[in-house]
Amino acid sequence: QEEGETTHAGGESVIQVIMEGGPLIMAIWVAIIGTSVTMVTFIIQNIMSLRKDKLAPPPLIAALEQNISAGNYQEAWETCNANSNYLANVLKAGLTRLGRGKEAVENACAEHGLREATILRTRNSYLSVIGVVSPMIGLLGTVIGMMGAFAVLAGSGISDPRALSGKIGEVLLATASGLFIAIPAFVAYYVFRNTSQMCIVHADDV
């Protein structure tokens, strides 16, 4: 640890434990690392996109209110077409059906609002998937590590405690890593689920 390496009970670094685990253990750790990177990516994307000022920017609201109050529906449509966010996409769908009556406009807004909300929620749902899958990946590493530990125990008994502790270290590392990913993934999923609902309600009200 003084040399900057995380070590397990046998004195080897985490990288050495993984490398000695064989191709299956290495593949599992690649999956764990990939899952963690994906989780961080989705969290950053949700932080950037799930905000009220992103779904319904105040400057866009002011411009649309001015255009619609003055009856400049074509200009309002062009303003929506020039922007890509929840409010612009939903309102643009309604403006394209102005000549078909109020009911057609309301149906278009409701339909596109549901579509835009589904897109926002889909990205967040992947965090829930990661929260379910990552412990399973860790559990797979645990099973493989236990098989190796029992193989060492069967071959040399307790005469080689260092090899046995190394296999047990693989088991603990895989399990802990899976949980280390799953816990923040689930927390982020529920936080962003509530945040997205509040932002969508705000945009719908606008």
C-alpha cells in the first residue's frame, strides 16, 4: 500500500490476482470494468440532460409565448424546428396540425409528449439493468474463484495456504466489485427516475 498498490492478504497486487486467475477471471473483470464505465457514462448523460432548463429552456419559452400571442404560428414552428428539446419537439407536432382543429392539436402534443418522455426514461432504465447484471457478473467470478479454491484445496490440502488465500481473494474481489457497481447504479436510477418525472411535468405545464 505504501508503494501505491492495493494488495490482498497474500501480498500480491489486484492486477496480479486477476492475471493469475486465468482467461475466465480476466474476461469477467473486463466485463466488470466495462459495466462500471457504462454506468458512469449514463449518469453523466442524465445529469446533463435531465434538467428543467434543458427540457424547456426559458429563452425558448419566452420566444414561443411572444410568437403565439401575436399569432405568428409559422415563426413559432420555425423556432421549434431550430431547437431540439422536449418542449420544442412536442409543440412542433401540435403546430403542424393547427388547421385540423383543437382536438387534433391536443392529440399530437400528447402523442409526442409520451414519445419524448419514453426516450428520456429509456436511457435511465439502463442503470437499473446495470444494477441487476453487475452482481451477477461478480457472482460468476465468485463461483469460478470458489472452483479454483476447491481445486487448490483438493490438490495440496492446507499445506499451501498462500495459493488458497489467493483464490479466496479472487472470490472476494469479484463479489465486492459487482456490489460496488450495483449500489450506485440503483441509487442513481431511482434519483433520475424522480428527477425525470419532475422535469417532464414542468415541461408539460409549460
